[in-house]
Amino acid sequence: MFIPFNKLPDHARVWIYQSNRTFDENQISFLTKDLENFLSHWTAHNQELEASFELPYYRFIVLAVNEKKLNASGCSIDASVRYIKKIENKMDVILLDKMNVILKNNNSLVYKSLESFKKMFKEKQINNETIVFNNLVKTVGEYKNIWEIELKNSWHNKFVKNNL
């Protein structure tokens, strides 16, 4: 069952997928309708999941489920990953590659491989105060509060700490 994102409790579980490029207006319109349709029919053990999504910065897909109502099962999570793969193919984007980083640099979002990210840090193009996106957050509350976080406070720090 699709519900507005702001109606989900802070304990709702999230999955965040980052795109290698920005979605345009037509793609956002398509994604909005398609995600609403997918989430309206998303189930676990033949019961509707209370779910929602956001498309922040036209660059991320954030899925969320209120697991106090019903836990997402392995099969339902697999269904969501299949859905994301379908979006990757339809829109020719990369959403499932976790070996890349999106960071804020001069008020724009930059998508980099981990190697390029480390190089940027070493060359002082970014620093410990650079905002990165912690796509490993697990709940809506964490998403609201620590998804956008300074590099020094993020798991990304382990990739650059030897360069300090």
C-alpha cells in the first residue's frame, strides 16, 4: 500500500539507490508514477506493505517500508531489487553499483568511483567537511538526520583516513 513518505514513522526501514546521473523531468514523472504503482502492489507473504519513496536531488531513489505494520520478507526485498534492475535497464542508469560515491562539491552533486574519491581527497579537492551521502542508513529517522553527512563522520572516511 503506497502512502505519502511524510506519513512513515522514523523507524521505517529504507533502501537508497543512487544514480550515476541526474534524472530529467520526464524521467522523474515516469519514476513517480511507476514507483507509486510498484509500491501499491508490493507485498510480503501476500499482504500489502505500507511503503513509500522519495526522489531527492533527482539523483536517488529512496524506498521505505513501515515494518511495524509488516516486515519486508526476503521475497519482497528481492522483488524490489528486480524492480530497480528494471529501472536501470529502462532508463540506462546505474543504481545498484555500491562502489561509487556521490558527494557535494561547490553546491553540485558529483558521482565518483571510490578510487577517484580517494584521489580527490589526496589532492585536497575535497576535505573532511565535504558532504557525502550515507546510503547505508537503515531507517527513515537516520535518512532524515544522517544521510547527508560530513565525510569525517561517515563510513566513507575509512577510504581516506590514511591520507590525512
